Amino acid sequence: MKRDARDGLLISPIENGTVIDHITGGEALNVLKIIGITGATTESISVATNVKSGKVGKKDIVKIVNRELRKEEVDRIALIAPKASINIIRNYEVFEKKGVEIPRLLTGVVRCPNPGCISNTNEPILSRFEVLPEGLHCLYCDQKITRDIASHLI
Ligand code: CTP
Ligand code: ZN
């Protein structure tokens, strides 16, 4: 196991759980929000932000003890941290390592910023966005989201 000394100084290895590594620098708090960590949760979490990393310049790392992530959570993380890697740790070893992939279609993931959009009415309709290189595109009203996607996450 290769060990990044700087990372190691900040946060210790975990026995079981998930390490979300190579998070875009500064996005760790948005990742916490996605996985439902608030001031009221009791889970053991470590966070390191703006750690030096060869691969992505500066990265954030989030370690969650005794928890694995659901696909919906990983898909949301991909949107704000496309270079993240999800490491499943079992008995101190990296049991599985996978990258994240931005889905082509987002259903019920992002709220449309257009108040008049049918996905924002009382109709039981989930928002639907297609993912384009320039941003997200609402399939109901054509609204585009090109920046700060994290603030639009449902
Ligand atoms: N890790 C951890 N606890 C463990 C094992 C690993 O917190 N018991 C963390 C490491 O600190 C690292 C991540 O999980 O942030 C992935 O571990 P590893 O694959 O060993 O690190 P690298 O080889 O540096 O990973 P990559 O090739 O993805 O950069
Ligand atoms: Zn819309």
C-alpha cells in the first residue's frame, strides 16, 4: 500500500468504511452534504481539505467509518468531483477502488432553477436533466445550469 505522508499526517487509516479520495480541492463539504452528513449525525467522519496531490493539484479526502455509499450518492459526487475515487476499506485493506462516472441523464438529482418549470410545480414529476459538456440542460423547460451545480442538488 502506497502511503502519502502528507495525507497520513492529516488523517489516519480506517479499519472499515469508505474513503472518497481525489475530491476536487474545496468540494469536501459539498460531498458531506451529498452523503447526508450534518451537524446532527453521529457517524465517524474524517475530512482533509486542500491536501497536495500530484494527480489533481489540491484534493480533498473524506473518510466515513463503517459505511458504504449508495449509487445515487456516488452519482451526485461525480457531478461535483469528477476525478474522485471511491475506496472501500475492509479490515484496513483497500477492498475495492473505483472511479466515479457522471450519468448522462439526471432524474430527481438537481432542482431546476426556473420557478415556472413543470418539475417545480405540485405535479408529481421528477426533474430531468441531460448532462452536456457545457453543463446541465433541463429536459422540460430548456433551462441550463452551467455553474455551481452543488447548490442545485436536491
Ligand atoms: N486508506 C485509508 N485506510 C486504509 C487504507 C487506505 O484511509 N485502511 C486511504 C488512503 O489513505 C488513500 C485511499 O484510502 O487516501 C486509497 O488508498 P490506496 O489505494 O492505498 O492509496 P493510493 O495508492 O495512493 O491510491 P490512488 O492510487 O487511488 O491514488
Ligand atoms: Zn426546468
